Amino acid sequence: MKTIQTKYGAMHLYDSIDELDEFTHERCADWLHFNDPNGCYFAQDQMDEFGFVADLSDMKKLILTQSEE
């Protein structure tokens, strides 16, 4: 994990799924929303938009993908 400073505050970037072991769905959504406020990450938003909630493992993979960018 490394930390970068953005104009909105500090952000942690993750290198492996193991670093996200303690992340809940809500914590993943918070991280993803901070990184991309236009995305649909919170459970209720996903239900309203897609009719289902993404799996926690998919949310973690998305964090890793966005951390690489």
C-alpha cells in the first residue's frame, strides 16, 4: 500500500487483494466513490441501477484495478 495526496485528501493505493482483507462492502464503496464520484458503488445505488449488489470480491478487484491507474 502507498499513500498519495490528492486535492481532496490522502488516498491509499493497494497492490494486492490481501491488503483488502478487512474491507467491508461499505468501505470498498467509500474508497471507490472517493476515487470516482460518478460511479455506482453503494449497495442501494447498485440495486436501483442494476437490480443487484456487486460481490465484495468484485468490489475489491475494482479497487486494485483503480489503484493501478
